[in-house]
Amino acid sequence: MKNMIKRYTPYAVILAALYLLLPLMFVSGGQINNYTPIVYYFVFPAAAVVSAVHYSWKNGLDFIFAVIAPVMYLPSMLIYKNNNEILILLIYLVCGILGSFIGDMVYIDEAKKKEKTEKKAVAIRMDKAAESKRSNALKGEQIEIDEDEQFYKKYEKENYSFRPVTDDEVSEDEIDKILNETRNNEL
């Protein structure tokens, strides 16, 4: 719970400040004059979308975060007495949900890219380890069986034709194909 509050606080403070301070720019002679619907229907929803996109981009999809914009608007609604309160609260809620989905799509794309680079790094590490063991074996040195060697023996037992390759010889698609075949065979 503390972690959730810690993550939400900066966004809630920014939205509350925006919702409470922006209308003050339109105050004239103690009365709110010329306070246009543009702020209610475009600026505030845009702030809700942007904050939700940023939050979901950093932390993944979180529907509870979508409620922050309407909740932070409540004090402004009570102070400035807007006539369309319920409609505006619903608009801000929908904007928060929309922003959460957009941010989550970016978050998922970055996670996939990170996973691909990790797969490639594992393939390169395995290739380098196998190459060093081969060179040690050719020199006549005694080598210990470790995780990589057990990995290779497992595939030899199962009659897979597996040989380590260098980074130049394999593409990311081939790595994905090999890993998917391995997963399917393990199931």
C-alpha cells in the first residue's frame, strides 16, 4: 500500500495543482468570468491523459490510477461550482483509462524489446562459453562440467542438432524460433 501511495503522489499533486490553480488565472474582480469550457473539456482531460500515459509507461497498466484525475478534480469542482460536475468526472475517468491503455502499450513494447536483447545476450554468452571450453579441451586442459555443459549434454541426449553460433550467424528471429521450439518441446 505504501508503494502504491508513493507512486501515485507525484501525479496526484500535479493534477490537484493544475485543477486548483489554472482557474485562478480566469478570476476577475472576485468572480470567475471568462472561464471557458475549453479548460474543462480540453486542458483538464489532456492533463488526465498525459499523466495516465506517463504513469502506465513507467509502471504498467493500473486501473486504480484512472480514478486519480476525477478525485483530484473534486476540490476544484466544489470551489468553482461547475454545473456539469458528474459529466466532467466521467470524462476525466474515461481519459484516465484511455491514457492508461496507451501508456501500457508503450510499456509492453519496451518489455518486448528488452526481452529480445536478453535472449540475444544469453545466446552470445552460451556461444562464448562453449567456444572457450572447446579451446580448453583442444589444449588438453581438464574442464569442469557446469551449467552450460549440462545444457549442451541435455540437447545431445534428446538428439537435437545443436551447435553454438556466433552473433553474426544468427538473427533475432532465429533466436526466437529456437527458443519457442525449445519451450514447445519441454511442454
